[in-house]
Amino acid sequence: MKIGIDSVDISRIEKLLEKKNFLTRVFSEEEQKEFLSRGNKPQHIAAAFAAKEAFSKAMGTGIVGFSLNEVSLLHKENGKPFLSFSGRAEELTVKNGFSFDVSVTHTDTLATVIVIAF
């Protein structure tokens, strides 16, 4: 079992959202659709960003060998978050044989995500 955690200052994401191509460079199409359906709230976008970082920490790789938009934080109908993978990130998870659980929380100023790889 491996664990990764990351916290992101929501105001940092608000500033990054002003930059052209930030969303398309960092987030998958599925994540972007989910953001839109949830009102494009910065706290949700910050949580998705933190999930990517927490995943890389759980894998022990840092953000090397895959693109950020290949790791997606999505939600089931009941709201439970889960990670979805594509490309090299998916290859990495298959190669290591991991399943994942994820927990997300945020305040007005901070989004925190824990990823457990088992």
C-alpha cells in the first residue's frame, strides 16, 4: 500500500485559470465536463489538481512519465470521488497492479486530497 497527499491553495488555481490553455493542458475532457456541470467552481478544480499531485506521490514517481491530463478526478452519481486514467498514467497503474481510493476535502481557501494505492 502507498499513500499520497496534496493540498492546493484555491487562490493559486484562481490565478492559473486566467492563463490561456490551463484547463486543457492540465485536465481531461471528462474533468472539464464535470467542472462545467458543477459550475466551474475553483475549489473543485483545485481538488482535481491536488488529486494529480497526490497520485504522483502515491506512485513515488513525481510527475514524471505521464501527463497531468492523463489522471482524472471524477465523481460517481452518489458524489464519491474516484481516479480515472488514460495513456501513460494508465500503463503505469496497470504495470504496478494498483487499485486506488481517494478522499477529497476543501475549505474556502484550501483543497486537500489523499490517494491510497493498494
